Amino acid sequence: MVYSVLGFLGIAAALVIGSQLGHERADRNALIASEEVATRVPVTEPEIKVHLLHDKIEGIVLGAAVGDALGRVTEFIDTTEAITRKYGPDGVTSFKSFTGGDWVMHPYSRECIAAYTDDTVMSLIVLQEALRHTDAQLFIDALTERFRRLFGKDAFTVDPLYQVRAHGIQNRSACTRPAAKIPLEAIPEYDRVVDSVVAKEGGCGSVMRAWPLAIVLYKDLDKAAFFADLQSRITHRHPMARAASAAMAVGVASLLQGSTPEVAVENMVKAARMFDEAEMLYKPLAHTVVKAESILEDTVLTSDMIQYAAQQARAGIDPSRILGTHNSKLENRSTEGFLLGWAADEAVAAAVYVFLRHPDDLGAALQEAVNTPGDSDSIATLAAALVGAHAGWNSFKKTGFDYSSLENRLELGKLVEAVFSRIKSY
């Protein structure tokens, strides 16, 4: 788990990734101004790009973890009214909002920490294995084994805080059933013929951990999408879950390349479109005219749901109408047409909605995502990864947000440095 997260540093094989990024001049000037020596020492264009890349990677990793930890305490509060009743009119705005029961005492250090959930635990495993393995088969085999260990007989040794992670049922069941070979072909059999078991694997448990592939593979959007698809096949084979995972990886990677938020979302839609035909098998009544009623009827393709969320964000539609006011669902699907985030398509769409409303303000994005009645930790971690990939971490840190109580904060910072050192020269 994250306590041994730096173990990959000695691995010789690292993925070769390009470092040419395009950035807006405003971002460059802001970054230069943040350096104390910027007014005295000339900074070259390549140096600016390297610093921006570091800032964005830090924004993704730390932002996603903070969002996850904040959202953990509201995830199972079923109404926004109940959230504000407990935490005040603004809801959860920082770790200072936590009440006594929100803190977790670590069994080893005995410190009270803001713990994160399965979202971050599994994401860090994906990040480690993606750094270790450039080959798809090696990657998926290693990742499958790591996931099986996470849920195996030594679960509490692998992760001392296993009991507070709120691991999803689908992840647990998929990783404890007899091992099966994960197909590597672009179109697996269950994309050609409906599988009744696969049809039940549309939750958000794989899209929540897709963003690390964007960091490792940010230069190659197609490969980022494919690896995101592969990691989803371990636990969530439904085309909807795989479309959401691919879209998430492509969105974050696009932002690391310097794309604008609008272009990044367009790329997310394109990535999800690759699964439209397969998804139609499982959603035969799907149509492209999306309304709230379409969501509750489960008649929307993931690509169209992302577009719908983007349209609502651009139109300034209030979060209460999109993210919802109460957690009413049937299985994973909202029964009110909200983007509650329990289903994979709702989760990535909700993240896009929040991201486009607050592309430059991680604090505002976190507050909006965390204080939702649905899968708040997953929505927050995904939205934060997108905002972090665009706006970086430095601007958020300057707001004075206190994240000193975040679980493994120092180790996560070291992980950022390790990842950055691997990819900055490629």
C-alpha cells in the first residue's frame, strides 16, 4: 500500500514519455512569479514547461487524495440538507470542518488523520504498476495480482486501514473470485454479445482509479485510454465503466499536454465514443437527446452523458439540479436524473460538470463535489484530478488550505517527486 509506495524507485524499466507541452502565457507568468528568483535569474522556455508539469502532477496526486479524504466523510450522508445541518451552511470546506467521528486514528502512529478511501488506495497501486510496466500484458498481470493481495487473507497487513476504506462490493468480489485471464484484444467477447454478469459491472469502482495512467502516459492519449480500459476489465467489464475510465485518463492527459478545459472535455467525449457500439448492447434504448429523465431510465451512452454534463456547466445550471439534493437510487442508477456518481458514467460526468464550473479553482471544485448526496469521494477525487491537471497545485497551496492532516501527506509528496523525476527528461 502507500506505506511502501516508494518501493518502485529502484525499478529500471520506466516508460518513455515526451515532455513537450503547450501552455498559456498566463500560466507561465504565474509560475515564474511564484519563484523567488524569477525576477533575478532568466528562466528558459523548457524550464517553464518542466516546472508547470511538476505543478500539475502535484495538483493531480495531492488534489485527488484531498478530494477523496474530504468526500469520505459525506459519502454516506444522503441529503445536502443533512450535510449542511452537520457541517454548517457551507458544508465541508476543509479538514477543519471535520467533527470528532470524521478523524481516523492510525493503528501504528496513533495519529488522528484525514484518511482517504479505496479510491486513492487503488489509484496508487495503478500508478505504481504503470510505472513498472510498459507492456500491456505485464501491466495487467501485475495489477491483477496487486488487487488480489489487497483483498486477500493478508488485507490488514497490506493496508492497516483496510476497514475504513469502504471498498466497493464489485471490486472485492471480482478480486476474490477465481483468477481469469484478462483479454487484451481491443474488442473482447463481452463487447460483441451481452453477458449478464458483465451487465452488472457498471459501477464507478474503476473510473475512480484511472487518472494515474494519464500521468504515466500523458504523451500518448490512445495508450492512456487503452490502459485505462484494461485496468477496468479486472473488476468492471461493462462498456460503460470502461468508457468512463478511458475518458478520465484521456481528459487528464490532455490537460497535462496543455489542452484547454474545453478541448480536454472534447477529447474525453471522443474517448468514450469508442465504446458506443458496445455500450448500445447493454443500453439498447440509448439516445442522444439527453434529459434528466434519460439518466434515470439508463438510456444514455457515456459519451453523451459527458456532453450533457458539459452543457449544463456551460449553461450555469445549479448543482442542486445536476448533482442532486438527495441520494435516491436503484442499484447504481439515480432515480431522479441526478449525477450521483455511483454509476461509472454518472461519476465521470459529474466530475466534468464540476471541472468546467471551476477549472482554475481547486478549492471551489472540492467544496462543490464534496457536499453532494451521492458518491461524494469519487466525484471529488475525479474532479480534483481534472482541476489539478489544469490549474496545478501551487495556486491552491497559496490559498492557505491546511492539508497537514491528510493521510500520508509526506509520502504522497515524495511520490510526486519520484514520478516527476521519472518522466521529466523524456
